[in-house]
Amino acid sequence: MNYLEHLISNKEVFFNFMKKRYPLFQQSNLFFRDMQYAIMSYFELKEKPMNYEKAEVIAHDFIKKLVDSGELLKLDHKTWKVNFEIKEEKQEIEEIDEKGVVNE
């Protein structure tokens, strides 16, 4: 699986996933470590776990793509501003119940 390509092609799904765990909305700040840990959690949920170092590389590359497209605005070396509206999706990717069981 190409993690970066998956994030790019499923950007709305990923940001809706991230929004449930972090305060994320248009014009909010996005921190590098939040993105990194969200990527790790997202792929772990999809049963494609990655280690810390791999998530760091993917987060860096994904952020670069989002900056290049104008969807994130760089504030400093570890902070960006969200420059797009995160729309709620009607269909969720997967949810985990209180017992840790994945529901689709």
C-alpha cells in the first residue's frame, strides 16, 4: 500500500477521522505531531499499521503536498493553518466501539 497516495486520494475521509480526535476546522492550527499520530491511528484502524519513523516521513510528505496545493499554510516549521473547510461525511470509514471492536 502506498500510504501517501492513499491519504491524498482519501483526504476528506482522513480529515474527518482526524477531526474526531483533534480540534480541527477551517483556519485552525495543525501541528506536525498531531498529523503524525493521526496518520498512525488512521492506518492502524485500517489494519495497516506503521512505525513512528514511517509516520513521520508520511506526515512530512503529506503536509508538503497540502502546502503545495494551498490547503495548508505554513506558519512555522511545525505548525500550519488549515485553509479549507472540512466537510462532514455521511459515511464513516470504520468506527471502534467502547470495547475496541471495529465496526464497519
